[in-house]
Amino acid sequence: MGATGQDLPPEGDRKAAPSAPPPGHARPLQYLGLRLLLSLLLIALLALGLQAAFSLGPLPPLLRELGWGDLTLRTSVWLPLLILGLLLPVAGLLVAWCLAPLRRVLRAVEGAVLSYRDGDFSTTLAVDGQGELRALLSAHRELATTLRGQRQHLAQRELLLDTVVQNTPVALLLIDAQGQVAYANIAARQLLAQGRRLSGQAWEAVLSPLPEALAEALRQGEDQLLTLPEALDGAAEPESFHLSQRALNLLGQAHRLVLLRRITRELSRQEVASWKRVIRVISHELNNSLAPISSLAHSGAELARRGQTERLPQVFQSIGERARHLHEFLASYASVAKLPLPRLAPVPWADFVAQLMSQQPFVLDGALPAGTASFDRVQVEQALINLLKNAHEARQGAGPAPETASQAGAAGDAALEVRLAVQRQGSEWCVTVSDRGPGMSEAVLAQALLPFYSTKRSGTGLGLALAREIAEAHGGRILLANREGGGLRVSLLLPVR
């Protein structure tokens, strides 16, 4: 009985319950117990036979004829020792015979366990024992089959993961606690080492030939976007990257995961798409204004030719209105491109909200925080005016907008109100504008903050974009979410200084 490299058992054998003894064999502990019982009975029979031979058999008369009669007188002294001396070797042989199957099983199991420790799960124990040994070997074989299946499953998953990681366009590196590259995929080798092997090299040695800006960003261990004046492949064009770094524990040791992705093409495509949107919006607005101006100019010339001068002032007034609209439209675009840096100053919340309410009506939701906040009053006021204006336009379909806050409160229809709330959330001031309009779809929410994006037929797509620019210039952000029950909630978050 030993370790043999047999083939895997049939599917039916794999699914057999390991706790059930094989049919046609003794129950557990019966086989070895029977062998031991037979050995004890044989030793007892040998002892009785020797005792009878010395006491009742022909052995005493034979000793007297040989002149050793005095020995028979001392039989009670040396007979037990003689019997014990004769039985000990027999007992040892019988015990060895009883334990031989167990020793063979233990040697086979030990060899299989050593193979498992070395990662070799192909070893299978042949099931040719008896009783509980056969049950043990069957359970061990089923364990080996399970381990082989799990190992194959893990190997397939590792192969799939390695294939995905190696063929992803994102450069992936794993840096260990000693500052050496533990892993690098194909994209990382091509980007940072012209295809050479990186695993096992010092991280600083990998960074030394890189451009200083990229090497410094990789040393900092922070997520960021960076643009190099020249591409890594030697091209004179700028190249942009998105860098992401994470700390993780792998096999009980600290590691750093570095992900570096080229985004030059994506940014170029987005830039082209943005320019197309700008050209489309500007062309639309210019056509909307220039077409009436051209028509009015033609009408004024015709009236002047006919001598009907009484209608010329109205024509000139219409031309002036369209020109003023066009000027305001172009000025709104310039405001996004020429937004100055915010000039921070203490602003009392009560005074600020009162001034805001005089320009755009709303219902104040909750009490105002005491004290002051630090931000650019003009810019934040402009951002909130845009948000309040959008909220009123969103709810126009439900009824006419109130002209003052008192009229909105007197209306008593809370579903039609535009509300504003100011509260502190940790390290940020949160100014929320909410309405009960139709809200936004998921697709619109994902693009609402982009410049020049608008769902209105006459919209410029700059209101939310300008508010976002102002918030980010202050170190804050804007969040959009649909309200439960209908409507939109826009939150302007500013850092507490």
C-alpha cells in the first residue's frame, strides 16, 4: 500500500460520501482490532503450550534422564522467565504484523502531504486497505480530488486575471516596501522602459530616466492629472496622463499600486467635441439674431425709400434690441473664459441672503447660520442667481412664479416653491436650491454641468457651468440630485475658512 499516481476517479466516485465505509468491508476499528485480538490469542496459546510442555508433557522425564533432574525442582523459578523469553520475539513479530498496514498507510499519507506542501496535487493514494484504513484512504483520495479541482479553478482565474492585466492599456506597477518593482505589465514596460523587464528593479532606478515632472508625480503617491511638454516617445507634442496610486497589503507586506494612463487622445476628442458644441451654439444664436436684424434693415430701407419714416424708429428699436441680445450672449461666453480669481472676504449670512432674496424670490428653508463665511460675494451671488433662475424656469410649467418671497409663502402651495437652505456640513458650507419642477433624467444629470450643454431651446448651457467654475475656484463643488416626489436639488458646497 503506497502513494501512486493514479488517474482521477470517475465522477461517481468523487461524489461519494467520505464518511460512509465501502460496502463489503468491516466497520471502522474492526479490522485492526481483529488482528490484535488474534495476536493476543496466539500468544496465550503459545504460553499455555509451553507451560504444559514443562509441567505435564515429556519434557521433565527427559531432563531427569539427562541428569538435569534438579532443574525440574526449580521450574517454578525459571519457567516464567523462559516462557517470557520465548514469547517476547513472537509478540514483537505479531505486533509488527498488526501494525504493518498502518505503517504503510502513514508512509503513503506522509508522502502525499509532502507533495501537497510542494504544490503537487497529482498524487493519489491507492485504496487497497481494509476496514477503517480503506475509509481513511478513500477520504484522502476525495480530499486530493477536491484540492486539485480548487487549484485548477484558481489557476484558471489567475490566468484570466493575468491576461486582462497584461493586455490592458493602463500601465500597472506594484511597488513593495523595499522600494522595488514587484510587478509590471506590458503597458508599464513599454511606457517606462521601452519594453525592458521592470520586475526586481529599484523604483528609483526606474524613475531616474523619466522626465522630472512625471518622476516627481510618481514619487508623491497622490492621484493627479499631469501634462508633459513632450511625449515619452520623443514626439514634440504635449502628452497628458492620469495617475492613480493606492496603498495595499499583499501577503502581509505593504505595497503601492501605481496606475498610469495616457489620456491625450481622450482629451483631444473631448476638446474637439467641446469646440463643435461651441460653434454649434454660437452659430445658432448668431443666426437667430442676425436673421431678424437683416430683415429689419431691409424693411427700414424699403420704408425710407417709400418715405414712410414714421415707422423707422420702431425698426431701429427692434434692431437695437436684437443687437443688445447678441452682445449679452457673447458677453456671457466671455464671462466663463475670463472668470477672475475669487477675492475672499467675510460675508454675513443674514445680509447676503437678504440681498439675494431681493434679486430672485425664494422661500428660506430653516434658520440661517450665525456669523459669517469667507468667499467672493459677487461671484457666489452670481452663481446662486443662476441656480435660482434655473429653478424658477424649471417650475414654470406648474404655475406662475411668485414675485416676492411673501407672495410665495402666501400662495400656500409648497409644491410650487423654490427653496433655499444654508447649513454647515462638517468642513463645508452647503447652500441648497430646490424646486418642484420635472427634475432631470440620468443622462441629463451626467452632462448638466458641462459648458454649452442645455436642454432648453433658447438656453446657452452656461448657467450651471459658470456656477461650477465659481464653486471650484473657491475650492468647492456643485452636486445635482433629483428630489423624492419630483423636482431637482442643487447644492453649492464651499469650504469653511
